[in-house]
Amino acid sequence: MNNQPRRVVLITRRTRLAELITRHNTYAQAQFYLEHLGADFADYLREDRAYTTALHSVTATLQQWGRYQHIDRSLLPNYAFAADDIVIALGQDGLVANTLKYLSGQPLIGINPEPARYDGILLPFEAAALPDVLAQTAADKRPHKTIPLAEARLSDGQSLRAVNDLYIGVRSHTSARYEINYGGQCEQQSSSGLIISTGLGSTAWLKSITTGAQAIAEANGGKSSPPYQPLPWDSKKLRFAVREPFPSRHSSASIVYGHIQRDRPLRLRSLMTEDGVIFSDGIENDYLRFEAGIEASITLAATHGMLVQ
């Protein structure tokens, strides 16, 4: 019988101050840079100290636990998680979202390093609670929230998942060109790209797009629409919106908004000779190439995130 505890994988990020020191080589140069810009260096310092304190507390717990590994979030795309791993993200909320999309149902514990700074919608715990939460999670005695994910699967076999949203378009501010197939309709479009949102992400980027479109329509004499309502976190459907569709002799704009379900995917075929991309959750440097001839099918992922409560 194996009495070894389950392995814990701790995911951390560099603070703003640590990023600046890396960029400017020394603490003093980072401080000079910020103060020269009129920024509050003391706030950067407070954030760094709070994060370091929380990290020391979490690390002490894991040293007592025994089996653990500590990795930076930059390594997530290439890290191989084991099926029985327990994952901890010492956040902000964005770190939790960025971690969940690389998991396959492993429980994730979100730790808020500074509750006075971060609302922590995805960070229900502070570092001091970790010993009890971790033991209960390992014994499968903690409740959890199920977080459905979006997935883009390409005709060349590649795929990318998203906790909040997928962006499909071009790297720059030029127009994206593609063929869209949805609900039995098919047309060529030219736009600023598409956003596909999960229930969790429907309070963010998609909300801003929809709210802006409603306001513009009403300002131009359109009927007043009900206020935007996000999807619940555990929704079994996705929403998509086309940004700034441009109707012309060669492009249409009738398929601009809708819902995606597992049996009703959204299909796209790229017409872009270069710079076509798909990225998720705002991480632009972790992307799939979406260029001429490649087809993408977007639907709910087969796996889901598991956020410990």
C-alpha cells in the first residue's frame, strides 16, 4: 500500500516589483524608474512583501506535507501534471484561470496573498487556511465548483482551452478574414475578430463588447435592450460575439452573436495568409496559428476545471 501523500504543485507568479527588477537589473534602478514616472513605489513594495509573506507561509505548509513541486506560471504550457496532483495557485484571479486550462480535472486551491488588495473571486482561501484545506482536499472531503472550459480544436490536430474566453483573429489591428459556419448558415466575414466566452468569462470581455454594441445601437435610434446578463459559472453553453463586423461586396455580417453547445459547435475556416491566431484568457504569447486553410471547431471542452471551495 502506498502511504505517500499526493503530490502538490504550487504555481506562482512574479510580482510587479520582481518583474521590474528583472527588466532593469537592480532594485535601485527599478525604484528610480518608477519614481521617475511618478508611480507609487511604496505600493509596489507593499505588494511584493505581502506576496513574499504568503509564499513563505504556503511553502512552510508544503515542506511539512512532503511531496511538492514549485513552478513559475511561465512553465505551465509545457508542464506534465499527474492525474492525482493537487494544484495550488498563489494568485491573483488571473493566475487561477491561467492554471485551470492546463489541468484535466485535478483540484485547484486558490490562495489570496493580499485580501485587502484583491477581491479574489477565484481565491477563496488565505495562506493560513492551507493546512486544513489541503488535508481535506487530499481526502476528497472538500466541496468544489465545476468550471466548464471552452476549447478550440484545429484541423491539424492542435487544440487550446480557455477558462474565460478565446480570441480568434489577427495579432495586429488589421482585419481578420474567415469563413464562419453556425446554425446551418455559412458566410465570409471581415472583422476585428471573435470572442468566445465561458460562463465564468461572460462577466468580462464579452460583457464589454455587448454593452458597447447595445449603447451604439440605441444612440443610433435602435430599440432599448434589456441590461446584459452574464451566464452562470457552470453554464453548459458558450457565447460568441463578432467584433466590428464589416459588410462589403465580399463579406457579410449576419452571424454576429450566438450560443455554442456541445452538439452545436461554431466552425471557422481561416482566410488569412499571415498573423491569424487563437489565444485564450488574454495570454497572447501562448497561441495557435490560424492561417489560410486551417479549420477550427469551437465548443465546450470534454474536461472541466475543479476549484476547491
